[in-house]
Amino acid sequence: IMAEFQKVKVPCQAAMAKEFHRIVIANFEENDGEDRPQTWNKLRYMYANEKHDGDRTPHLTLSGTLKNSIDIGDNLEDCASVFTFNPYAADHQNPDGFESEFEGKKYHIPGRPFFPIIDNEVTPYTTQKCVDACEAELVRSLK
């Protein structure tokens, strides 16, 4: 049994990572994404008028820089990962955002969490989607 389990373990982890990644990428779409931990506020009027010709769509949706930085790690024997090395990703993932100061000017990076994680736990919706992906891979692998 353990030998059979080892054959499907890594492909199942890969299937779950692929599904998790798909949901994270979908969370960058307009409206509410697929499973965002919280609703993203629109850009402030002044900032939108100054920087985006009045378009209040969050920059994360418009630019694609953070979205395109989300990656799936190497599929290892005991784990799979979805990650980003983007320098401001953690600031956005924090529900409260981040306050900073640069050259005497204060900046606020708003909380716009994109990983479907609340209080260090994957959301129930995404957990179920990943379990479903694993089950489908098990069925495929054991045929």
C-alpha cells in the first residue's frame, strides 16, 4: 500500500498546488476574484484621478506585476508550494495594509489579500477545491 501511495502522493500534491495557484490568479480579476479573503477597496478618488485618469480599479488588477509573480514551486516528495518573491506582496496580503514613509512623504499600501488564507488557514472554499483536485488526480493515477 505504501508503494502505491508514494506513486500518487507527489502528483496529488502537484494537482492541489495547481488548483491553489489557479484560485490565487483568479483573485486578481475584477469584482471579487474567486476566493479573496476580503473585498478590495477601490482606489481613492484623488489617487485615481492623479494616477489613473479617474479609474478606481485597484492597481493590482490593472498592472499584473504581482499577479504575474505568483509561481508554483518544485514538486517535492513531501510538499508543493505556491509563492511570490514580489517585494510588496506581503504588505498587500496583510488585511490592514502597510504604512511607509519615503522622502518625507507618507504612503499607505492597502490590504488587498490575494492568497485565500485567513488567520494562517486556507479558506474552506479553496481547501475543498484542492481536495477535489487531489481526488481527481487519485482517480486518474490509479487507473
